[in-house]
Amino acid sequence: ELHADGSVSIANVPSRRTVRRAAVRLGDGSEVIGDVAWGGNWFFLVECPDLTLDAKHIEPLAALAGRIREAANAQGFPEVDHVELFGPGDAGADARNFVLCPGGAYDRSPCGTGTSAKLACLAADEKLAEGEEWVQESVIGSRFRARYRWLDRARGEIAPVITGEAHVTAESVLRLDPRDPFCWGIR
């Protein structure tokens, strides 16, 4: 849905938490507690109130999240492909996050699938009411506004709606050469 202010709301896939407070042991012997949740990707969500979640700390955040994903995968959660570290948000945001994606990339947005997984955890813990707004902030300070409605309380399944902004950064012209046997794709 396109709003008058130019923001867009997207209804994401049904989302749910599958494991609450799973403990995984890192290679250095320390233990990390997190939730396993689906929001379009599989997440291990870890609260890190003492970490500085900002763009100046990308490398250590990525390294920590990578170790967490490796431990989660090895210790019973092979489906986890994203790790979300979260802590307090700046003024006007409920939380701030760092999301490590497959291949070592990180999400500069607050991560729509990660925000959906987060909403599923908040709903399951009764920390966010149906229809109430949650503001998720990214590691660079961009924000999504999110809400959910229950699909199936017994299964913990919600329907998240994420609202954010996007900006045109380029335009291009696609030129199809009729001499190219694959110009229309592989058939």
C-alpha cells in the first residue's frame, strides 16, 4: 500500500517463533540466549543491551553474529540463516538492530523479515498488542514501523505489516539484442 507521504506498507508472510530462549555455546565457551523465529527467513534473535549497534562497529558485530549463527546451526538449529542482535533504540524507536545475512552481508535497513520475526516473538511474549505499532531501527538509523494481527494464537502465527520508505537511486534501460539467443531468458 502506497501512502500519501510516499511510504509503503507491505504485508509480509505469516511469521512465528518456534523456540523461546534457546541457549547456544560459542567457541570461546560463552553462552548466548536467543529466540528462533520465522519471518520470511529463519532468525536467531539475541538481545544485546550492552553492545553498540552502529555503523562504526560493523566488523565486530558481523563477527559475533557469524559465531552465533555457526553455533546455532551446529547445536540444533540448522535452519537459522540470519542473526539479529538487538538492543535499545534511539529516541522514538523501540529497538535498534544489526542483522547478519547469509554470505556475511548485513542489512542496512531494519530488515523486514527480521522485524517480522521480532514481532512474532513480541506477540508470543505478550509484549506487543495486536495492532500496536513497533518502531525498529537499523544499525545505520533507518526505521520501519510495524504492526501485526493474529492469524492463529494457538500456533503463535501472526500477519506482520511493515511500513518504510524507499528512494530511487538509479534508472536504467534494458536493451535486448535480437542476435542474443538468451535475450528473452532460457527457454
